[in-house]
Amino acid sequence: MNPIKILLIEDNLMDARKVRAMLEETGAGKFELSHVDRLNGALKRLTDGEFDVVLLDMSSTSDESGLESISYIERINPEIPIVALSEDTDEAFALKVVQAGAQDYLVKGQGDGFLIARTIRYAIEHKKEKERLTVLAQYDLLTGLANRVLFRDLLEKALARSDRNKMPVGLMFLDLDRFKIINDTLGHDFGDSLLKFVAQRLKSCVRTGDLISRLGGDEFTVTLEGLTRIEDVEIVAQKILHTLARPFDIEGHDLSIGVSIGVAVYPSHGKDADTLIKYADTAMYSAKENGRNNYKFYTQVMGKEMSKQHVLENDLRRALECDEFLLYYQPQLSLKTQEIVGVEALIRWQRDKDKIVVPGGFIPLAEETGLIVQIGEWVLQTACKQNKEWQDSGLSPIRIAVNLSARQLCQKDIIDIVKKALTQSGLNPEFLELELTESLIMEDMQARSVILAKLKNMGVHISIDDFGTGYSSLSCLETLPIDTLKIDKSFIRKVSEDPENATIASAIIALGQAMRLNVIAEGIENKSQVDYLISQGCSVGQGYYYAKPMPAAAFTEYWTQNLDKKVAVS
């Protein structure tokens, strides 16, 4: 074991010899003592970093100068532990010494070499532990990047330097696109590995002196100092987009991700750290809303739009608490008999007394904020309960379709949530159909198919909504546990006048028949569309031609009246 190297600062030569003699009593070769009689001489040697600990005699100085000596040593070499020596037995003074930065305090003339040796070893370990805790407090343990606390401190200092050198500071807020879905689908260990790789790639995109931080989750920041022109920020942003766009090979998965970047520049966008952070964050959300995987500089227009978004988000949270959501129901009918054979549950928001908001006005934000999880669970429970009530009232059992979002499908407890809705309502699983968009299933088909198989085994039916827009292959469809294809309304709209749309619709119908799947046509608006669909073998449809989505009471009345209209159309 190498000897512990000690630098003794002691102006009394006799006392220095006593310390050396006491340490030698503990055993040869354990300590290597160097002696200087003045602080100035010590500071020169400390810059070389060759010592493990400093023994500082404070007896020959005033209290104030002794405490200042500790500060000087810490500034020169902040990593070295300090043990103070003094003839002062006052505990209050000893406390001041430790508070000034020393790791321990010894009274001269009390104790032997073994006490000094133990104190030195304790001081070294205490300093190491303090440094470890400092790292824990200021750095992200997963990526090694600066954490939120250190980021804020260093940003403040960067802005102060900017004021002195008159050079702008660029602040980037980065958020990985759809990371939550990846994390929930493939697991947190996989997500952690992805974050580590992202941190490594970000380092390759910036200069050595630039600061990269991880604020938490999948949120990162990049602070760019000493900018000579704003275009330099754009160059870095483009480099980050390009670098992160390359696939990540993690645990056998070849994964591609995107990143949304918001940029604010000091001092043109904000005059202080709080404002700069707020505006960079606002710009990042704007980048997400404009297609993701891009970057946006902050503008005042964004600020106004973000204020609206914050109001909307707060209102959405209130809507959950105050039960402001409604379910509307649109019938699915036999195209030949016009008999109701199913129903789709569609959410609406009664935002105020005279305003009903359709899903397009709030579902995207609900997805972004995660509120869709609570909203989706409410929809599922309400739809199952309503369908059971219709059955209990004597109406014929029909299947009710409920849409599942990406976030819902990726919940680890999605199976339990569906079971809970069925159990609490008493609805047989046979009469629940869960709708997922084609693009959602294709996004990670292997993981999705496992979840769908579990739902299918429960007896729940599975439907692919908006079919024809997600470019799935026949081989993919054959491996999925699905029951129904819903032809997207964009193909139905011009089916009787546009040969291309007609061909696509016919092909989907034929595909469904070949795979023994139910096929439902969405968005039917006129009789000519109905006639064409019947001619191609499609048996079920829904759309404004039959009925718009309506509240439960109106749908019950519509259904009752429909019971007398089981007459063939042709």
C-alpha cells in the first residue's frame, strides 16, 4: 500500500518534528510527511496535486486568518482534505473550522500519533464521501450529464459571462419523440440504455466547452456559449437531428427515434434564466406540434399559442374532475337490412354550457400530456356500462366499439383495465370491440401482437380502424389476432366516382373476405356508396347517411325506431 502523503503547514519547527515523530510511532512507511512553514509555500506545492491531505496549524494565526487559510487551500485544490491543528479547545471555534471547509479538528498536545493517523484517514474518507454526494447532487447518474440543479447554476454563470463579453448564449430544449411509448413497450431497462446512447451522441454534436444536461426523463438541454452568430445554433440543431436520426442498435432492436428541439437565445429572447428556460421549452412544444423531429426558435406567437395550450390543459384536467366528458354513439348497420348490428362509442367534451368539443380539439393534447390514460379508462368503463344497460332493458345484444390510443395500449396494466371495465359493468367480453389504428399496430407489431393476443384470449374483439392508410402487408395481418377491418372514410367518400378509391375499397373488402374478417365501411354519406359497397360484398357500414353520433338517450330512441325497419334495401 502506498504511503499517505501529508503536507504539514507549521511555522514552529519543534512542533513539526513532534508530529513527524508521532506518525512514525504508528509504523514505518505508512505516512510520507512534507513540511512548509508558510501558507504561500504550501499553495505552490498544492497546485501540483501531489498530496493526499493537509495538516494546517492554526495556532500562530488569528482566528480569521486561519479560516481564510482554509478557504485559500480549497480554492487552489478543492479535492484535498484538510485537518486543522490548534491549541484552542473552544468547541465553537472547532465548529467554525469545520464549517469553513476542514474535515476535522485536532487540539495540539492531546492524543498521540495513532489519533492523528485515524483522524487523517477519516478526513480522507470523509472528503471522498462528500465529493460523491456532490456528484449525486449535481450529475445525472444514468448518463453522467449535468442534472437540473447543476444546469441551472451553470446557465446563470453563462449568462453573467455573456453580459461581460457581449456574446449571445443559445439554449436548446430537447425532447425525444414518443419515448414514453418506447419505454412502456420495451421496458425501462431498454429505455435507460437508449438514454445513455442519446447522451453519447449529443456529446459528439457540440464543442468541448458546451454544456449538455439531462433534466429528467427524456428531456435534455444544450447550452451554447460564445456565439459569434445565431446561425451557429441552427448548425448544431441540424447536426443533432441528423445524428439522432441514425438507428440505435439496442438489445437486438434496430430502433429509430426523432427529437423535437426548442431554441431560445440570450439576451434577444429573454433577459434572465427563468425567461430563457420558459421560452426554449415553449419552442420545443411548438416543434412537437409541427410534426416532431425538427427544431423551432422561440417567437412571440408561440408564447400566445402556448398560453392557449396551458389553458386547454388546465381545462382538460378540470373536465376529468368535474365529469364534463360525454359519450356519443354512432350505429353500425347491416347495409342490406339497415338493422343495427353494432355501435361505436365516441367521446365529446362539454367544455361549457353551449359548446361541445369533438375529439380533434382535445385528444392530441391529452395524448401529449398523458391525460389520455385517465380519459381512455373512463371511456372504456362508461361504454361497457351503457351497453350492459341496453341489454338489461331488453334490446338485442350488440357489440360496442371503443378506440384505444397508443398510450393506453402501452400501459402495463391495460389488460387489468379492460377486465375491470367488463367486471364492473357485467358486460360479456364478446360484446366489446377495441379499435386500434393500423399505423399504431404497425409501429411495433411484435410487441403489439402480444398485448392483442391477451385481449383476444379474454374474448374481446379486435378491430383495425382507418384501414388502408397504414401500409400493412398481408403477412402482417395474418399474424395479428384481429376480427374486423374498418375501411377508412377517405376511400369511401369518392368510391362511386373515383376508380382508384373504388379499387382500394374493393381490395380491402376482398382481403377481409379471404381472411374471414368482418369488414365495416366508415363515413358513408349517400345511397350510391351503399349500393357500391353491397355490390362488392361489404355487409356493414356507418356514417352520416344513417345517423350522426348521438347521446345515449337519443341513440336508444333511434334504436327502438329501427327495430321496425328491418326491410331489405335492394
